[in-house]
Amino acid sequence: MAKEPSKDEQIGFHKGALSTLAKERQELLRILQIVEQLMKIHVKGLQDLGVDLSKQKPIEEIVDEEKKE
């Protein structure tokens, strides 16, 4: 029969998990910032080409429609 981990082992496990998750969250935020910058560049490009984005569907609606198909 497997022995249950000690309290110190359990604490170490949870601390390690939180440390890993915090680093993952930081990386996710970094990626999100990059995506936001790229989206702004493309929006500006469309505006420079004369596309009126206020008459377009929000990108979220377009993506949701594609998921349903």
C-alpha cells in the first residue's frame, strides 16, 4: 500500500504547482500583449486602406460563427 505524502511534501507540491502556474500566467499575458499589438497593426492597416471598421462585425462574432460551422 502506498504511503501518504508527509505534510512537508504536500506543501512543497502545492508551492511548486503555484510557482509553475504563475510562470505560465506570465507567459500567457506576454503572448496576449503580442497578439493585441499585432491586431492593432492590422486595424491600422485596414483603416489606412479606407476600410470603415465601425460598419464591420466585431471579430469575436466572426470567430464565433466560424466555430459553429
